[in-house]
Amino acid sequence: SGCREVYGNYMVSLDDYFQLTSEHLEEELEEYCDYCKSCNYFYKYFNAQCEYFDECNSYGNVCNQNDDGDDVEVKYEEYLECTAVEKSYY
């Protein structure tokens, strides 16, 4: 019963996991930014608050783009790559 019988084991490579996770986070951020943009528009021009108006407080900080309009791409997998380092003794 419960988790003892109905479960699955899944194995994916770490690269695939980070790729899928980063895609999901980017989509989630895009949805948040689109929602808050329209929410702020309706508040500004019609003085109407959307259902999750308070959730958009940090919209300006989170959703800002570079001056040229391109989003900054974060490559999470670069943080996990093996890197050769020199070992020094003091």
C-alpha cells in the first residue's frame, strides 16, 4: 500500500537533469513575468488588481532584461564541470 507498491525508479544523466530543470525554470520565469506584466498593466491603467497581485512585488527586479532586450542565459551545467586545479602547499 502507498509508496511501497506504486512507485518508479528513474535514472537520467546529470546533464539531462540540469537541461530539463533549467528549461522548466526558464518557462516558469517567463510565465511569471508575463503574468505580472499584464497584472501591473491592469493595475496602472484600470486600478484593478489581479488575483495574485501581491506575488508581483519583485517583478521589476526579477524580470528585467539587458539593455539590448536579450535575456541572460545561465548555464547551470557549467558549475558542475570538472576543472583541473594546481595544488599548492604553503
